[in-house]
Amino acid sequence: MKKILLLFSLLFLVVPFLRAQDFSSVPLSDSLFARMQGLSYPKGCTVARSDLRHVRVLHYDAEGEVHKGELVCNKAIAQDLVDIFRKLYEARYPIEKIRLIDEYSADDEQSMRDNNTSSFCYRNVPGTTKLSKHAMGMAVDINTRYNPYVRKGKDGRQLISPDNGRVYADRSKSYPYKIVKGDLLYRLFIQHGFRWGGNWNTMKDYQHFEK
């Protein structure tokens, strides 16, 4: 009996105890919604507050440290994200930061430069008048600096975002936080019905998963 109790004690030391709130999806609180005003939820935003969810998760970084993460997304994908990030956490898949994009003044470039993972931000697709999937909260950008958006401009030059992710546009190299077709993160998102920007033909958005 003592050996069994000792085994259980050691197990709890090795495997962190997870609480319900460590991986959760809840409606936006008044304080969070107020914080988003004029930032990720600007004046004229057509997405109803009731269609958004506040997702909280735990995640490991590349050094093996555990962090609390949070993002806002559409309620249609909220449980998908809770399930995916839980499995990534259990497998210790590295994600450096998952912070509200409002911490970056809802500036997507700033968020990407900091390798932040985020979802909802009411904005257009860069260079167009078309709303982004992020405007609906139906897309997630993950480990953004190391998995940049890449396309060719009219002059033939590569356009890369974020600008400090240029070296990571070369997908032949190995480095931390790189998303690879077929890896655990890719497989989980595809299993949950998401599309990966790394599979696109006319451009590549290696950080991007959308429904």
C-alpha cells in the first residue's frame, strides 16, 4: 500500500495537476470586453460580443517552461482550440507566447514580431478591403515570427511579414517553433477541420490556421 501511495505521489510531481480553468472557454467578461474597445474590437466592429469566447490554456515554451496563455476567438472554434492546445501541452509542443493581441495595441505586426500566438482581431487582409478570417475570430496565428507570411510582390521580390521573420522564410532549415507539415500541431488542426496557410499556392502563411 505504501508503495502504491509513493507511486501516486511521484506521478503528481512529474505530471502537473490540471484544473478545469487551465483549459477553458468562457464568454467575454465585462472587463475584458472593455479592454478590447478601440483595439481588437474597434468602433464599427460587426461581430457580436456573444459570438466571441475567451480561451485560457497552458503551454510549454522551447525551454520547457510552462506559461499561462489566453486569446479571444469565435465561439465556433473555441472548443477546438481548447482541445488542441490541451493535447499540445500534454505533448510539450513548444509555443512561446499566447497573449491577447490587445497587449500589442491590436497591431498584428508587433504581435508577430514578438512571436505571439493570437486569434480574434477585427481587421482587413493586409493591402485589401476584405475582412480577414481573424476579424471573425475564425483563424489562429501560431509562433508567428518563426512561421512568417511570404508572398511575391509585383516586382518579383519576396514580401515577408513580420519583417524580423525573414530568415525563417527559408523552410529548409531547422529552428525552434517551426511548424512543419505533418507535425503534431499540423495534424491536430487538420483533424479539427482547419486549413493551413502553408499549403496555399500563390502565397504561404506558415503561422496561419483557419476555418
